[in-house]
Amino acid sequence: MKKQKLTFEQAMEKLEKIVSEIEGGKVPLEESIERYAEGIRLIQQCRGILDAAEKKIHLLARGEGETLVEDGELPEEDA
């Protein structure tokens, strides 16, 4: 069975829980090490998601996406 990818928000929530538990001393040392490793994987996943979002934003800003805008400009809103 293939693991389902977490969304950015889900990964951050899980990471915050891991940090809280480790900092709170709620888990034994061996489990803390396992959770630390899981936290590192979550951080890498979040970085990947953010990198992909940044690339998409750059494409949109250059006009290669669905919405055309000039670099550094925000689209005007209707009043």
C-alpha cells in the first residue's frame, strides 16, 4: 500500500506536534530519535512543496501561467 502524501498544512501540523512532544519530554529517547527522523522527512516534504509553489509563482509572474501579470505587480481589483 502506497503512503498518501500530506498537504503542506498537514505536514506542518504533524511537525509541530512532534516538536512539542520532544520538547515536552513526553517520549523516551529512542522514540524521540525516531520522531526527529520523521520530522526531518516532514521538513524535506514541506520544502519540496514550497519550492514547487515558488516555481509556479515565478511562471505566473512571467506570464507563462493562467494569469498574466508583470513581474513585481499585483493584478488590480475591481472597486
